[in-house]
Amino acid sequence: MIKESSGKIKAWLASNKNDLFLVFTIAMVAVIGFALGRISVLRDEKFPIEIQAQAISSIKSSAESPAKDEKREGAIVGSKNGTVYHLEGCAGAERIKEENKIYFSSKEEAEKAGYRPAANCPGL
């Protein structure tokens, strides 16, 4: 009886070999994906958020005079070494090194200084 049962099981396994391989592959992909997800959570370094009080006078002074590195919306910028001007957000303006940037308050001011509008800057 045991030989007969084992023979039936072997025959069934042989006839369903492709289906069993597919089920095993899907199960292994699911297990590996779950494990990688758990590992990625464990490796995440979390930094606490720190809230610091700032004096009101320093907030007012920073609002009145924007930082040098801070982009000014709608500002016109040119290069000391070039002859064209861009809007601050244009790709051409972002390629200019910070130490070579010249800021203008208007298009007219830039043109008076001998600059022309950049052809690849939309909005000029």
C-alpha cells in the first residue's frame, strides 16, 4: 500500500512539474520581496525633528534682506563673462557660477548694461 501511494505521488509530481515550479518561483519572489522590505525599514536612519525658538528681530531682518544664495522670483540674472541675461529659474541662469552672477532689477536695466535676452529662456 505504501509503495502504491508513493508511486501515485511520484506520477502526480512528474505530470505537474511545470506548475509546481511556477508556484515555487512565485512564492520565493514574494518571500524575498517581503524580506527586502523589512531590511530596508531596519536600515533607515531616522533623525529627530528639532524645533528651535528664534528671536522675532532676527526673523524680521531675514525677511527684509534675502540671503545671497536664496533665489529671487522673477529676478533677471546675467554673467560677468557673458552678454545674455536670463530669468532666475532658467537652465542657463542655473549654469552660471554664483560668483559670476550679476542681478538686474528689470530687463531694461540689463539691456542698458549691454546684455541681450537669452534665446532659450522662455518668458523673455
